[in-house]
Amino acid sequence: MDAMSTTDERTLLDRLRHCDVAERQLAIIALEDVASLDSVEGLIHAVRDSDPTVRRLAVGLLEELGDGRAVPALLAAVEDEVAEVRDAAETALREVRDAAAIDSLVRAVGHPNAKVKRAAIVAVRELKDERAIGPVIGALTDPDGAVRREAVITLGHFQRREGLAPLRGRLVDPDPDVRRLALGALAFFRDANLADAFIPLLEDVDWRVRAEAAIVLGRVRATEAAAGLIAALDDSFWQVRKEAAVALGLLRTSLAELPLTKLLTSDVADLRKVAATSLGALGSRPAVPLLRALVDDPDAEVKKAAVRALGLIEPADVRA
């Protein structure tokens, strides 16, 4: 930064303390072009300004500067009375990459305000500092569902073994989104021993959880889940049937051939497509007549899946 810009920056920082709110607004708008790390302390002060526009713009500039010194002020702004300021502060905290901020963020994970706690958990996610693991595990039992959801996502992101058992405990959380996210987080560990905990969720009361359970069981190649996944092909939600069909194709179990074949005549194009793909992976010769019929399917994606499946089952015939 040249001398003139430095002078301008200092002048604008002085104007941020002017008694006239219009002057303060103009000053912070002008700072957008010249602000450097030298502006951090002045902007932290501006986050406590009486005018919400000044507060919001100050938060935005602190986000751009990315200095860890601003974290306590940003955490306080999460409790601002104005929604735009609160939203800006949460966004800014998600962009924190300064490791020097970890102590403030870890302490904030235990903050009594759920919004502050949630913002801190999101912020420590990218820093991946070991000091955050214990407090985030503690947040898994927070009374606020949104806090628990962010804690589950963060522990999945960390992929540390000490988080495995606490995450497994969230598979019975009263919040279906927490259960669903816990499934996804545990899948990152790629531990086949977890399959016994996943299988019961194929019968969860929430269809999104059932669908996620099917996805995860396929991802970890849980062959012991074949019976449950076959049963899921009759689920009342087609989205669950779809994920079960995909998972069965990944498991390569011949037990799934007949149940998957029934999906080839479904009214839902996505089901016909995934069934064809999975049957191709299984090399299912009994499915060949129906797969040949799908070569003329009105849905282009179904048609492609059928051709690919036939190519896997009887490549010589397809080439001919």
C-alpha cells in the first residue's frame, strides 16, 4: 500500500468514529477500497456501532481481511438484533482461516447462545484443530437440533476415531436430520463393522433417513444388508427404492436379481435407469429380455442405461 492509500485509510478510520452516522457510513464504504490489516481494530470497534448498516459493512470487511483478531467481535455479532448483521457475521465466521483464532472459537462452542455455538462449530470445521474435537463432541447432545446437526457434520469432516462412538450414538437422535447426517458422517470412516448400526435405519420413520441408510450401506459394501435393501425396494417412497437399487448393484448379490427386474417396468424413469444399471453390474441374464425392451424406452437416460447393461451381460450381441 502506498503512502497516499495509508493516509486515506487512517483518515477513514478516524471518520468511523464521527458523531454523524452518515459520515460513518460513507467512511466504511470508502474503506472497502483501501482497508488493510491495519484497519482490523477500527473495524472491530465499528461492529459495535449504533447503526446496523455500519455494523453489517464492518463485518463484511472483516470477512475479507480474514484476521483472527476479529473472531470475538464476529461471535458477538451473531447475537445482533438485526438479522442482516447476524447473517453477515455467520458468513464471515465460516470463512475464518486464521489458526490464531482457534482458542476463541473453541471457547465459543460452549457458548450459551445456540446461534453463537453453531457459528463457532462451523468455523472450527475448516481449521481442523485437535483442540476443537472434545467441545464439538460435547455439542452432540446439545438441546438445540441445529447445533447437533453442525456438530455431526464437523466430526464427519474431522474423521477422527474418537468421534466414531459419539456419532454412532446420534443414529437414534430424535431429530431425523441429525440421524441422516450421522449416517453420512459415519460413512466417511468406511468401517464395515458399523453396518449393524446402519441396517435398522432402513426402517426409519423418515424416508430421507431410510434413503441415506441405503446409500451408506452400499458405500461400505455391507453384504449383510442385502435382505434389508431388497425389502427397501418396496418402500412407499420411490427415492428410497432408488437408493436401495443402487446399493444392491454395488453389493453384487444375485439375490437381488428378481426384485430389481421388477423395477424395470416402473412408471418412474429413475427407477428403471438404476435397476438397469444394477442388473448390468450383476450380469443378470434373466433380465436381458426386459433390458432389450428398454432400449426403446422414451427416456434417453433409461435407454443409455439399458444399452450399457446389455453390453456388460452379453457384449458380443450388443456389438453385433
